[in-house]
Amino acid sequence: MKVQIAGPGCGRCKATEEVVGQVLKELNIVTTVEHVYDIREYGKLGVMLSPAVLVDGKIIFAGRVPTAQELKKLFAEFGQ
């Protein structure tokens, strides 16, 4: 599973990165979390609102910090 956080590095981006890391650890999912800071690069990924969370190139959240519960449900689905 490839996980990306897209956003300029604002407070919401950092909060998103933290909650993603916590959930991955809780679920024992070993993967690298990449942060895409360049607006042109995350625009190429289809991201219009930041922060965004992408899993395997698919945008699963955009424009807000997702909750741990939301992420747990979605990561479990991607892990199957």
C-alpha cells in the first residue's frame, strides 16, 4: 500500500500526517508515508483541496483532517 499526504505543509497537513501515522501503527500496517508538498505535483495527482490523503493513487480524503476512525475503516478496506 502506498500512502501519500498532499498539501503545502500547513498545520492541517501536519495533523493529517500525524493521524495517518498513528492509525497505520495501530493497525500494524508497514508502509512509507510520502508527503507531496509541491502544488503542481499534487495537482497532477488530481488533488484540488488540501490536505489530501491518497492510497495507491486514489484520493480517499481531501480538504480536511480525517478522523482516526475514518482512516481505520478505509485502511482496513485497502488492506484486504
